[in-house]
Amino acid sequence: MTPEKQRAAIAEACGIVTHDQWGPLYKTPQGLVRVCPDFLNDLNAIAEARRILTPNQQLQFSVEVGKIVTRMLRVNQSQWMDFCLIDASAQCQSEAFLRTIGKWEEDK
């Protein structure tokens, strides 16, 4: 999934996208802006997005993060599960978020 598609899917899932005659606008704590929050590089942005997850989705999110981090580190998941959220980059959390809500698309 391209970074642009990931950002757009997260913004849409969070309900922070609106449109005017010139294109999309994103609701942020600072007001409406034209630039989509950088969920893939900003831990604060993806943390804000995670607030929409239900308790069950939060649990699934942690499982998805564990899978991604242990795959990246090439280690046994059961040994590293406790440390996965600490090591998870914004990009990793964004992928886990999209997998959790069923919006992740595999590259073709």
C-alpha cells in the first residue's frame, strides 16, 4: 500500500477529512489544514488516530504490531511481544492500525 493511500485511509477512518471546492481538508487540533497528518512518520499523529479503536480493536492492534515488529526484527514473537509497542515506529503502527480496521491493501 503506498504511503499516500495509507495516510488517506487512516484520515478517512478517523473522520478527519472534509472537502471544499479545492480538495480535501484535514481537521487537526490547530484547525483545518490542506496537508494530511503524517501518520507514517509522526508518533503523535498515529497515537491520535488510535483513539478511535474500540477495546477489542486495541487488542487486535497490539497483536498486529507484534507481528510486524517481530517480522522486522526476525525474532520469535512470543519472546518479544512485551517490547513490540515500545519498538514500533509510526510506520509500523500505521500498518497495524489499517490491518486492525480491515483497510490494509497488499501491494500487487
